Amino acid sequence: MSWSRALVFSALIAVSCSAEDLSFPPGFKFGAATAAYQIEGAWNVSDKGENIWDRFVHEDPTRIRNQENGDVACDSYNQVERDIEIAAELGLDYYRFSLSWSRILPTGFPNKISEDGTSYYNKLIDGLLAKGIQPFITLYHWDLPQSLQDLGGWTNPLIADWFSDYARVVFTLFGDRVKMWLTLNEPIVICDLSYNSARLAPGVYSPHVGSYICNKNVLLAHAKAWRIYDEEFKPKYHGKVSLANQLIWFEGKTEADAELAELTIQNMAGRYSHPIYSKEGGWPPGIEKILEENSLKRGFPRSMFPSFTQEEKEFIRGTYDFYAMNHYTSRYIRPAKEGETFRIWPLGDAEDLNAKIEVHPDWPTTASMWFFVNPEGIRKQLVWLKENYGDLEFMITENGLATFDGLDDTNRVEYYREYLKQVLVAIKEYGVNVTHYTAWTLIDNFEWVDGYHSKFGLYEIDFSDPKRTRTPRLSAHWYKKVIKAHSLDVTATKDEL
Ligand code: GBH
């Protein structure tokens, strides 16, 4: 080889080596997710019991943008075949959906199991399996039976028994066919956001009291359900169980705020992860003391943040088969200035840390007020989790963009591509064992207090059409190709619409 040819040759090698490898590891799985209240509708069919979202939207319709509600939603109760078909069109490896507790147990308790509810979920599970799609079930995505709310809901310590009784029923009914489980979706929303703001069901305002009590109870409920599966079902069914935490990535506004950022992550991710995933168990270091001091400052005679007994600590520690993360967005944090007031999370602040939350002016805004785009956040969060809790199996159980109407959602394709690229960097450069990626969401749906205003769907739904017709967006075409190619090295064009 001539000298000049050798030069050209080595330059070519350099180019091909530095070209990004956009393929996913063998065995990596792709899915999409939904939640019962957001899609099913049929809120009062058959013997279904009322749940806290039914009550919340009916009791005072102005709580929801445009006074919308989930009475019909996507009508998925009646359109289960179409939903399965969509999952198959996309070529999903799995479909993550949640069960409506009060559809299965109309009283909230296992004294009565609904045949109608059972057969609805059997249809969905069997239909998915027939197409080679694994069902991935969330037991609880925020729709508590109203009967249990009337008894105090997540602030009553008996909820650990109520929830685990429900879990046992579900594992018994569906465990022969379902191998992937999440107990709770985003306990930080169930506890912190709900009780500190009353903006979500059950609409109970109990800041820094209800939220703290709930925090401990959700962990005990999760642990109890996990142990029931582990002891009674895992030996014959060999499935995996965890819970899905919502993690916002935090960084200090200036370098001096790095320690505060770490404390913020411990106070948010950590309060719902450390007791389960850390080697030592219990609350994250430093948090109990801060929250006790805050309780005293607020005039309480003792800490309103409950401690764990040694036995409880051991009971909760290690109750996982993988780490499940929902991730959308990032924030900056800085110490509050003298006299500054605090807003409520997530648009708000970290009042317990006397800190203010901000966003970077360069992060693009979205159709949701709380949502700013920062793809690197997902990578940094994954690396943080591995550093803190060890070399676990990680699953991304939600990620996706809020947009407004329209089939041409080029910005959603961009969002998915950039966030997935960062997931690949976490895997390939930082050795994080991420095995599953779940797009939120399969079809446009009821976006809680935002009603039907902001859209997250790979498929668009026409909510003015009684048939709730589902149409693939550009992002659906793109995601389908990613799944097929097992790589981000694909393009989808508007001609496909
Ligand atoms: C997830 O929550 C949920 O699991 C899913 O059901 C939801 O559809 C999806 O993300 C998209 O939002 O109006 O200021 O009170 C993500 C966390 C919790 C962020 C609720 C927005 C309401 C903010 N979300 N929160 S606010």
C-alpha cells in the first residue's frame, strides 16, 4: 500500500470508528405504556367500584382543564382489540398498562372479585400474548378505590395489607401469563405532589404531614406485595417485580450548589429508592434530621416524618428485581434568598431544603407547563442511580414528549431520538445495564389535571369522534422502524403519514 493510500485508509478507519454506533445491545426490549384511568373510560359499567379519580373529577369539574374527565377517555374498555392491534403494528416487545383496582375489586377488598373486570384484563393479556407481545402490568397508577380513601387511603398504615391483598388476587388471576410487574407508579406523585398541593386526587391538602405519612406507607405496601410475589408466586412463575419512580434530574445552578443538588436528589429520588435499593436500607442519609427540624420549626411537637423500626427497614430493603425509572425532564436548584416564597413541586420548589428550583433558559419548552427538554439529564440520572445503588438491571418505564394536536410530530421524533441516544451513551460508555425502554404513551389520553389538552401519544386520538379513532403519528412510524432495526439509525418522512 502506498504511503498516501495508507493515510486515506487510516483516515477512513478513524471516521468509521468515531461514527456513532446507534444500535441497541442484543436482547434490549422496546415497549409503550398507558394507565387505566387515562384510557379505559367505562367508569361505571358493570360492578366497577368508584375510585378517587372518578370522585375527584365529578365532585368539582373545575379541577380539570376545560372541565374534562376520564368517563370515556380513549374508550379502551370497548376498544381493547384496537389497542392490541396498535401494539402489534408498532412491533412492541411489551405493552405496559395498569389495572383499575376498583374494576377488579369493586369494594376495594377481596371479598368480591369482579367477573367483568377479570374478563376485560384477560382479553387484553391473552390478545397481547397471541401477537407475541409481553404484558407488563402496573398494579396501581393513582386510581385508589374510593372506599379505601374513605378510610384514609395512603395515610392509613393498614393500606399495606389492603394493597397486598389486592396484589395477591392479581398475581393469582394473571400471574401464569404475566412475568413483568410494577407495584406502584410514581409514589412521589401519590404522596408529595398529592398531599402537598391537593391538585391531584384525592384532593386532600395535608402538606408536610400527609405526604410524609404516605411516603412510609407506600414503601411498606410495595414491600409487602413484592414479598408475596417472591414467596408465593416467583417459584412457579419466575416473574420480576419492582416499582416505578419518577425522577427529575437535578443540577446545582452554580458549582457552589453541587451539594444542594445531591441533597435534592436524595430528598426526591432517595426517599422512594434508598429504603429499597441501598445496601443499608432506611431513609437517605441526612434527610430524617432535616425533616425533623422542619417539623419543629413548623410548630409540631415532634417530627411529622415517620422513622422506620429496624424490622421495617429490613422488610423493605432489597424488595426489587430491577430498578424502574420514569423520566421526562430536568431542573436546576439554588438556595432560597431571605424572604423568598415557595411554590409547590414540580413547577415549584424544594421548600424542605430551603431551595428554589429553576430551569435553564436554553431548555426547550413543551405543551406541558412543567416539562422542559434536556436529553443529557436521562444519562446523568442513570449514571447516578448506578453509582448509588449498584450495577442493577434498569428499565426505563416511561419517557416521551408533550405536544399539541397534529400527525406531524417531528419534535417528538427528535425528543425520542435525543433521549434514546443518551440512553445508549449510558449503556456503552458508562456501563449502565439498561434493558428496557418504554415510550409514554401508546395513544393520546387523559393527561390528569391537563385534561385532553397536551398530547403524549404515538397515535393521535380524535376525542370529538365518538369512535375515538386512532391514527399513527410520524413518531409511530419512526418508533416502529427503530424497533425493527434495533437501532436509531433510521428515518421516517412525512410522506408516510
Ligand atoms: C407521568 O407523570 C405519569 O406516570 C403519567 O400518568 C403521565 O401521563 C405522564 O407522566 C405525563 O405527565 O400541574 O404542576 O401539578 C409524570 C409526572 C406528575 C408531572 C404530575 C406533571 C402535574 C404537574 N407528572 N405533574 S402540576
